[in-house]
Amino acid sequence: MPHILLLGATGYIGGSVLDRLLKIQKPDITISVIVRDSDKAKKLATTFPGLDVHNKPYEDHQLLVDLASRADVVFNCVKISTSLYHNIISSLNITGQCR
């Protein structure tokens, strides 16, 4: 089953990517998102019950590694600082997902 990891799903670009992914409407696709804001995470989980929503900070290196290692595709749409960017990219590099 294809697995997609989307970072930045509640932002302008990430929201547009999520919208397009959800319109594919293939039941065998798993879409995981990491959302820092708990209210936004609850809203996404409620609005899209099939979405795999994780309410955690992007600094959670182990979560990034775990989700990225299961993903076939990773979309990084996060507006981030240099240190946060380093954590995300290093997590994806560990799993071989950064190409």
C-alpha cells in the first residue's frame, strides 16, 4: 500500500498539496501528516478521518525517521528555520528518502 508523508499540511502550499492528494481518492493510499498546532491537528483528524495525523513538533527526530522510513514519497512543505531544516533533512537522509 503506498504511503505518503506530508510535512506542512496546514500551511498554504502544504494545504494545497494535501487537497490534491485527498482528491486522488484511492483507498489503498496512506497519507501521514505531522502537525505542530494541536487545534489544527484535531481539525484535520476530524475533517479527514482516514488521515494519519501526528500532533508533534518537527524536532521529534525519531518520529520523522519512523514515518519517513515507511513512506514511499515525502513532501516537505514546511516553512522552517535553518536548525529545523537540518533536523528534517537529516531524518530523511537516515531513511534514504532525501533524493
